[in-house]
Amino acid sequence: MNFGLSQKELTLREEIRRFAQAELPPGWRRTTLIDGECRDFDFEVSMSRKLAQRGWLVMSWPEQYGGRDASLMEQTVYEMEVAYWGIPGALMGISGTQWVGPCLMLFGTEEQKKKYLPLIASGEKDGIWCTGYSEPNAGSDFANIRTRAVKEGDNYIINGQKIWTSAAHRARWCWLAARTDFNVAKKHHGISIFIVDMKSPGVTVNPILNYYGRHHFNEVFFDNVEVPVSNLVGEENRGWYLLMQSLAFERRSIAPMTYGNFKWVLEQLIEYANQTKYKSRLLSQNPMFRNKLAELAIDLETLKLFAFQVAWRIGRGEIPVYESSRNKIMSDEVMKRVAIVGAEILGIYSQADPDSEWAQMNGAVHGAYLGFPGQAIAAGTAEVEKSIIAQFKLGLPKSY
Amino acid sequence: MDFSLTEQQEMLRLSARGFLSTECPKARVRELDRDEKGYDPHLWHRMAELGWLGLVFPEEYGGMAGSFLDLTILMEEMGRNLVPVPFFSTIALCALPLLEYGTPEQKKRFLPQIAKGEAIWTLALLESSGKYEAAEIRLKAVLRDKNYLIHGRKLFVPDAHIADYILVAARTEESKRLEDGITLFIVDAKAPNMKIDIMPTIGGNKQCRVSFDRVRAHEDSIVGTASDGWQVLDFILQRAAVLKCAEASGACQAILDMANSYAKERIQFDRPIGSFQAIQHRLADMLIEVEAVQYLLYQAAWGISVGLPSRWQISAAKAKANQVFQQICIHAIGIHGAIGYTMDHDVGLYYRRAKAMEFAGGDSDIHREIVASELGL
């Protein structure tokens, strides 16, 4: 066993720290980076480009596709560190760098790899993807999707609706799950994955504001959208396996990002507790807060170990099955606990608008408090994840 | 980072698991629960033969020169079976500090005995407050010529009733800093003027009140430096916390396995109760918590093994284990239903031991306080 970082990993962390200090404006306001999005889109893209130039954006990809063959352990360190500093654009709207690219490397044609991977790796706007999975009647029961793709000559014609589509208003491409066969015994058969150009005629993107007024996700309509057959990824009707693989990739990256982000928030809270007095005593001298902050630190440490354990397993060529679900649940728990304890420490000020002068720590806790219930749903609810653990790790019967 | 065990460590784990499951069935553990001595001398000697008692001693003292991580792995397996032997008391609380702070004479005299299973040791530390803090050590030892006279009372001393030697933490000097003025003595457990009574506990594992009425201890019996004993105690507490955490980790895995198997066997509403999400999600929560304890534990044990300062990691692991062990037991009893509430079932035995596990090696408050201080609060 060894729980230390290698010299290479430590150096990388130091390089990212220096990058963050040089490239981020003084007093960089992070608010809710758990949404992975910054409100100044041009600034975000400029940062993606700079990360790409350093070879960090997709560092674990092979060099031929714009990466630098870094280990997944290094990639994990990178994810923790960019989240810690709140560097925008590090995930390029998430989909492309985190699962579209890795899935294309596994299942894409040579032509698809050559066309799309370098685009993602470039950090340019044309490399931004969204993912069309959820539909109004296909949430946790995702195999219920009704969006259909019908083959006509050299094209598939796509009709249907997607919802909760993150970054669709920014994306140039959509990684789309559609039904290619309705006459199947089991509904997770007959699904296929397509690459859709979001500039295609018939694609309409409508914003959906979240409960605090941010535009992060969308509904997307497909009205007779033509997609060339060469944009089918993998085999027709066998998209379910790709989907599961993509979700595993997605769930893997959540833990390192959450760890980095909330490590920063915890440090801010500690500083705040060390400086703020109530009844002539520092908050940090209050045993209740000391106890609660210590518990948060222990939870965060657990999340860190879980994140590295998954990276380690993948690095050994193994495929984590239940671990990504475990890590997703733990990430959500950490977010929730930091947000709730953080709000307790801030007291009445915890209700201030994160953008207002009344919000302490640049609104970090406020953003977390607003954001965590939504983040806990994205990529699989706790209930879905626990059922996965029960089935695949504990060997219990499928229950859904 | 590397989360894997070496081939030797894997072997140690497997052989310990195999040996303990045959040599130490739960029925035997429950039987010893009600026994006056409460331990299995035969098992103790078998463990000495296997080299487990001297696992981390250098070869010159009859040991196998294993690492602290090896010891952690062994302890995890012992915790899985709630093995009724004074291993924690003898090795974690006494042999490790003797190895680190003992004089050459002390090591030569005592360590080979321990390795052979010929001497049982324990540490008398806690007093009426039951807290692992320097300020709470009030029992006095007064120097008269070359001898100290120890006077006072210690509580919750594990296995003192079967011990041959007791390490006693005593106050030898009054000083402003409460960590100063503490000295650690080796006392013969059969010495005159000592009285040892068992404190009945819900766990059935034996803890004692040890009363000292002007018990004599020679200067040569000091471990470490006179009046600088807190340093030794701090060394002990860090290791005791990790090794207790290891026991808890093994026990947690055993309980989870038990509850999971039961969920698959128990039929209600014409199907296994493990097919219901209410049960599944409870088991999934348990699994996550058990793995949290495991990784926090391994990180801390690795840190000690390679000599890194690990105070933070140690306390994180123990605080987590304390909380999880109790919670896992409560979940497991809930999953078992009424049978889990009976004398005949093992799960209740683990639950009754939860409190002993929690307080040995430091309670949650103390460890969270250490984490808080290390965080800079």
C-alpha cells in the first residue's frame, strides 16, 4: 500500500496552483462552480483553451488525440486541483472531456475519432458537447426513451424531445440516445447513440431556469433532424452498453471534482470560524462547530480516498462496477453536509443572495446550499445508485 | 498511490482468516463471554506458535520483523471474529511502547516472553473521568530512595485480571503543563498491595478496576523517561487507536456479511427480504460506511508504517470507526428482526462490544477534537 502522491503528481498539482494564481482574476468569484459553469462564457472558453495548450484538458488521452498519455491518477489529481481553485472551463461543459471522448475511443469509428477527439482536446467552442439522455418520461427509468431515429437512405431522421440537457445552449454537438427499434422484448434493447450537430435544421433549444434563476439546463426538441449514418456510434440497437459505460465515466469524475471544490469551501469555513466572534468568543472555539467541522473533514478525506481508489483500479486495467455509484453517493453526501453545516455556521446570513455583498466567502456556502439538491439528482439519484450497489456488489435481486 | 496488499500480506490475511474461523467459532466467543477469565489460553498459545504475538518484533526478540501495516491486517481479522485473547492489551498497549522506548534490558527480558505467549500485559491509564487526556492522570507515584510508591486507582483496564505485568501511568511531578510530570511504570500484576476487580460491562469482555495501595516500583521499571511519560502515552494512543480501528473494521465487515446473507435467506411476502429496496438501500449505506472505515484505516496504518506524521489520519479513522461500528450493528439487528435481538445470534454480541471498541483507543470526541486542532481551528 501507498497513500502518497508521486513526485510527478505533486509537481502537476503545483503547476496547476501556479496556473490558477496567474490566470484567474484577483478575488475570483466562484459562487456555484458545482454547476461546472461560469457566467462569463467567453472567459470560460479562454480558460479551456489555455488548459488545452498546457496539455491538461484531456491529459489522460493518447497523444494522437490531443492528450498526453497521463495516468488516471494524474487526471484525478488534476480534477481535484482545478475544482479546488475553481478554474472555469476545465470540463468544457462536461460531456466532451469526461465521457464522449472516452466512449469514442472505445466504440467510435476511426473517422469519428479523428474528427471529434482533437476538437474536444482543442478547448475551442466547437469542442463543446451536451448529452441527450433524459426525457420527460425517462428519468431514473431511462430505458423508457421515446425519441426515435429512423433510417432513411444515408441518414437517420430524428424526432423527439430531451430534457434537463446541461449546456445544450453552449454545445456544438449532442451525444444523443434515441430509439431505433420499438419492437423489442426488453426496453433497454433497441437504443442507439448518435452524434448530432446542434446547428442542424430542426434542433430547438429552450432554456429551463433552475430554482435560483440560473440557466444551466435546457429542453431540446428534434423535429425531423437529419443525421448522417456515419454519425451512429457503435452498433445500431446496442447503445445501452455505451450508455452504461458513459455513466460510469461520468460518475467517476464527480468525486474528484466534488472533493476539490468542497475542500476549498471547508478551508473557507475554517478561516471564517477562526475570525468571527460571537459573545466575545471565536466560532472556532465553540465545541459544537469544532466537532462538526472535524466530521466534515473526515467525510471529505473519505471521498478523496474513494476517488483515488477508483482511479487506481482503472489504472490496473480493472473496471470498477459499484465503486462509481458509491463515490457518487458519497459526493452528494459531502456536498449536502458541507452546505448544511456551512449554513449553520453563517447563521442568519446564510440566506443572503450569493451575489450580494452580504454573502460571506464569495457566496461559496450559499452556492453549495442552493446547488446540492440538483447535483444529487444529476447522473443518478441516491436511490438508483444504492440499487446498483445492492445488485452488483451485494448480489441482491434486481429491485426496479 | 497503491491500494493493494503485498503477496505476503494477502497470505497473512487469508491464513489468519482461515485459522480463526476454525479455531475460534462464535459459540466459543459467547461461551467465554460468561467465563471468569474470559479468554482462551489454548488459542493464545497457538497464536504465539504462529508467530503472531511477535509479528512486529525484531528477530533477536523472537519476532518476525513485520510492519505495523501487517499488524493492522492481522488485527482486522481478529476483530472480524471477536477473538477472545488479550492481544490488543499485550501487543498494542504494551509491547509496541516497550519496543520503542524500553531499555535494552527491558526489551531483552520482556519481549521474548511476550512473543512466546508466556506473559500477558496491559496498560492502566484511565481514571474516573474515563478520558484519554493528560490532565486526567491523577494517580500518584512518589519517589522514596530508589523506589516509587504508587497510590491510587485505575479504571477500565482491559485484561488486568489475567495480566502478568501492568504498565501504569502515574503523576510523579506537579507541573503547570499537564502533559509534564507523568511517568510510565512496569508493575508486576501480582505485586503486594494491589487489588484487581472486574467491572462488569455489557460487552462481556473483561475490564478491571486496579487499586494501588503504596505499590512499590523500582526506577529501573520506568518506560521512557521519568516525568516525560506523556510522550510514550501519545505514542501508544496513536497506535492503539489504529489497531482498535482495525478490529472495528474487521468486525464491521463481518456484520455486513451476516446481514447481507440473512437478507438473501429470509423469506417474507414470498420473497427474500433482500429484494426490497428498503433493505437493499440500508445494506448499500452500510457497505459505503464500512469501506470508508477500511480506507481511512489503511491510510493511517500505512502512515505509521512508513514513519510519516499521521495524527490527523489516525484520528479521522478512529472517529469514523466509532460511529460506523455502532451504526452498522443497529442496522444489522434491524435487518435480522427479532432473531437479531436474541442471545443465540451473533449480531447482538457485536453490538454489545461496540461500546468497548468505541472507548478503547480514544472516543469520538477526543479524536474529532484532534482533527479540529490539526485543521487549524
